[in-house]
Amino acid sequence: MDAAPLSALIMTKRNVSDVHLIRTGPRGSPPVILVHPVGLDLTYWGGQIDALHGAFDVIAYDLPGNGSTPGTA
């Protein structure tokens, strides 16, 4: 079975400024992106962010409708 084209997988486009995120750690180091479970927010990752930010470029964000990121229209 052929994979769906990327354009078919994109349901909505959001302005990046709408997404609440934190980024910490040295830029240029390997990135780690943390996505919380549904119904929670980026504070879920507090301990992991503390442990990883010395060696990794850590990015954690709130999914739409969770934490400080507004929901979709």
C-alpha cells in the first residue's frame, strides 16, 4: 500500500505564535521534542526537562486545546 501524500495528512495549519512552548538547552545540540499525553500540558515533562536540558536542545509544547495553547476553531 502506498503512503498518503503529506498534503493529505495535514489537517490544519496553525500560526506558530499560537503554540505555547518552552525551549531550553544548548542550540546545536541534539534536539529532544517532548509531547505530553492528551488532557495534560507541558508541565508533565518537568523532571525530564530538568534532566535533559544540560546536554540537549529540549523543546516541549502544549497540544492544541491543552495547557496554554488555544484549541482549534
